[in-house]
Amino acid sequence: MKLPSLLLLATSLLGQQTYTLGPDSQTKDVPHGKTTKYTFTQSKLFPGTTRDYWVYIPAQYDPATHAPLMVFFDGGGFANETGGYRVPVVFDNLIAAKDMPPTVAVMVNPGVLPALNPTQQNRYNRAYEYDSLGDRNARFVIDELLPEVQKLVNLSADPNDRAIAGSSSGGIAAFTAAWNRPDSFHRILSFIGSYTDLKGGDLYASLVRKMEPLPLRIFLQDGDHDQSIYSGNWYLANQSLYSALQFAGYEANFVVGTEGHNGKHGGAILPDALRWLWKGYPAPIAKSSSTAGNRHYISEILDPASEWKEVSSGHQFTEGPAIDKNGDLYFADTRAGIYRIGSTFLAQAHHTSGLMCGPDGKLYAAEQDGKRIVAYDPQNSAAETVVTEGIVPNDLCVSSKGDIYFTEPSTHRVYHVRNGKRTMVYEGIAYPNGVRLSPDESLLVVADSQTRTVWSFQVQPDGTLANGQPFYRLNLPDEGAVRANADGMTFDDQGFLYIATNTGIQICDQPGRVVAIISKPSPATPSNLAIGGPDMQTLYVTAGDKVFARHLRRKGFHPWQPVKPPMPQL
């Protein structure tokens, strides 16, 4: 982006630029909106806090239409009509010039927990709310603050009509809110954003490269004299994030100035930043295509023509997807029965949490309430065979020879069953959950839901396990998390492991590195997944009360037809 033509620049002998507010930041003879100050004290997400917020309603606002919205963090600095940003003034001018739609601005301060008496210090929530990763601050805005604003003005719920902005920690707060809730915001404006390790913000440069691209347009600004302190270098961090956004094919802009950690440059270019952010409106902002950037693994795995689609709903808690010889899907509702897509296989299944089809064509089920593993005839659900009992199994897998491995989280154990004989083969994982055999059956992997790791064991000829390691290291959803909630897993025929986690579907290569993350199909944390369909290229995911599907470029395989994956890139 070229520096704005209306921006008055002066260059000193030292090369430092002086930034002056241009005409679009000055009051003009145009219709003026109204800005009103309010106080919010009823937060459940940030209990006990109080904060001021300002609502700007443009003169062109029509109550009969859903108004576009822009949220600004550190709202007091943006609402001041004689300050460095002057949002109401800039909005008046740009809306009158039709450079942006008639947009409501909500400018909100961070929360403060007032002290109980004058001798005590307040607790200031700014760093907690703004620098923390995760969706808490986004939920505060979406679920608590905006409903109050909605009482005053008719807001659009379309994320294409909504932008979010901030400076410094407010800049990363804006990015975090849209990153976690792209269903609510598609446009991000970040001035001197704090993408350093104040509370984990340096992770974004890596996550952007791994995560499935989101429908976001991002404007970044920073100065090459920005601060370098204990948590990192702001200018380098913004460069790193912008490089990741380019790699991922996002529509992103990065304007570099010469200032330090202040709002002089950002305030001067705010009018042009807003023009860029709203350009082409109301045309929707789309996800980047696989060819827009060098997506690497995510572009190899995801079919760009396919999005998540709901294939079954109305359940209570879905689990245990399993694929039969035709590629058809079975799954369990842990509080009800077992289902084929579109039909009921078994009405009551004793809290079945794991399913898998075996080489004999039977459907194997891990029943927690029944304290057993049973095998069902797919043609007759009443015909069941008890494989083993007296345990509380969680998930299971079946080898091409009919061996069964299953996890029992309550005892921290992994078991092996061969010819009806049950043997404990490992003990000590904090919460052994999902369990799967590698495509060539040489390795057994076990997810530990209490940490961020998935264990890998070498399978011995007698079915025992050896040489176990916490081999796969998963990404966490935010800096406060200590576990990835790894649950069910599946492999593709290339030996890549797909893990259901609270961050999304994390995909690890053979050496154990997270190389891609597919977005969750719903706000619920995915519980399990399998690859099936007629071409073995449909990824099925159970999440909450629903089952979702998405077409892949990669292929799955039937566990009773093992394949040797190719040599990995080390």
C-alpha cells in the first residue's frame, strides 16, 4: 500500500518521518453522527469489572436496515474527537464520501475490578483481556456487550459487515477476536499490534501457517522504531505475522513507518486504512484459495471446493465414527445408541464411546456402562459377541489379524486382546484416550487427553508394545491451556495422523510435527474422526450433538488392509 496522498509527511535529516493528521481527520461540513458514552458492569466472563464504552451512530443510519459494525478496543482513545485517532470525525467524513458504509462504531475500554476501599489497588484487566489468546474476550464482545448495543441500534450479524480494531495490545485483541470468531468478524485493523510473548501472541506466526485459512482481511501497521523489550521485538513480530499471512494467502496489508510504540503513524493513516478495510463492500471477503499462497500441507490435504457439511444431527453426544468395507459411516451417541448415517443400528448401546469395523466384517464397540467390548453382526444388531469384559473401555482399534487394542482412562492403561486373551500392555499415560494403528500396523498411537502429546509405541510380534515415546506434540488453543484435549484419531494412507483437539483437527506428519490444522466444524470440541466414503476421501467428524463431513485430497484406508506409507521428509 502506498502511503496516503493526503498524509502530510516531513522528513528530518535523520530520516525520521513526522506524521500529521490529514483532512479526513478534521471536522468537515458533512452530516455528523452522534457519540454517546455508557458504562458496562454486568460481565460474567470478566466478573466484577466495570468499563466505559462509546457508541457512534452515523447520521445516515437507517433503523429499518442492519447496520455494519466496527469495534475498537481501548475505546476512549479512539472516541476522542480531538485525539490522535478521532474515529467519529473520520467516520463522518468517509461515510459522507461513500468510502465506507454507514457504520456503527463501538469503542470499549478494558475492564477494571474496583478496589474495596481507597487503601487498596484496583485490578486492571487490560493485559488479561487483550493479550491472552483464546475466545474469552471475543465472547465478551459478542455475547455480553453487543446485545446491550443492539438495544440502541439495529446491528448486522453478518461477519462481512463487521470489523474489529485496536492498537498495541488492543491490536492483537482484535486479531484474536476475529481469529477465534470468524463467524462474527471478517475485517481486522491492527496498529502496532503486540504479537510478542506478553501472553503467547508470538504463536500466531506459526498458527497462521498451519491453520486452514479463514475469511479475513487484515490491515497491519507498525514502525521500525517500535519497542524491543523482555517479551520480544514488536517490529519483527509484525513482520513475522505479515509473512505468515502472505504464506497462507490472506488478503493482508502491512504499512511500515518510522515511529516507535505510539499512535502517531496509525492515527495519520486511519482514513486510508479504513478505505482499504472496507474496499469493495458489500462484496464478501472469501477464504484464500489453495493457490493464493504457498499453503504447503493444508493445500495438499484440503479439497478447496469442499466445506464442512452437517450429515447427522439431533443427537446428544456423538462419538466413535467407524467405516465399513463400503466406506459407509457408523457412529455412536454415547447417551443413546449406534447409528448408520440415516438410520438406527442399535437403539441402546450402554454408553458406547468407540467403534471400529474389523477384518471379519463385524462392528466392534467399546461399551463404558456395559464394561465390555462387543462385536456386532452388521446385518443383525441383535447378534452380539462379547470379546472381553470387566473393564471400562474408551476407544479401540482392530488390526488386520483381528487383534484389538483399547484404552481404559480410569486406570491409565492400554490393553491388547488376542484370541480372547486380554493383556495390559502399557500403564502410566495420564489419560489414554484415542488409539489407532499406523497404516502398516508397525506402530500404535495413543492420545493423552491430559497433556499436549500423543504417544507412539512399536508393536511387537506377540502384540505387546515397546519403545514408547510421547512422540507427537500438539498445538494448544491459548497460552493458559496445558492440554490439547486430544481425543479420537485416524491415519491417512500417507501415514499422516489426524487428531480431534480443542484447537481443531490437527494433522501431524510421520516425524510427529503438526503441519496443518483444519478448523473445527462447529464451536463444539471434536470428539473423534474417520476417513471413509465411496472414494475413501471423506473426513467424518463427530462434534457435540452432530456429525460433519468434508472431502479431502488425501485418502484413508481400511484397517484390515494395511499399507506401507512412503518415506517421510525428515
